[in-house]
Amino acid sequence: MSIIVESSRDERVLLWLIDQFGESAVEEACSKLAGSRRAYVSNVAKLLGVAPPAELALASKEDALRHLKAIRRILKSSKCI
């Protein structure tokens, strides 16, 4: 499967699509993208005619804490904190 996954949200949505439609249906939708539409998760979802549930946009607590720690490291290294 050659779907473009750029974030942890994309990963959650892709797993949801596979759970809802099956891997073969998601692969088939990916292969049917017309013209210059790239295989972003959002384009595949549109082709399947669904909007992912809003709760998939929310990161897990562990992901959020990991991002906050990374931001703190960056800020400390730039002497902003």
C-alpha cells in the first residue's frame, strides 16, 4: 500500500479505515485516485465516502507528553526557557 502517512493522526485514521473497510478496499481506493490527487489518507477517506470520527484527531496522552518534552528540549537548547 502506498498511502502517504505524515502524522500520528494520519496513522490513526488509516488504521480506522482498514478496520472499517478492510485492507483490500483501502488499497483499491488508493489505486482509483484520479489525476494528480496524491494518496494522502484524507483523499482515500474521501474516495471511500467517509469522514473519520473527530476523536481520531486527538492524540493519546503518551503522544502529547512526548511532543511536549520534545518542545521543552528545543526551547532549552535555544535558551528560551
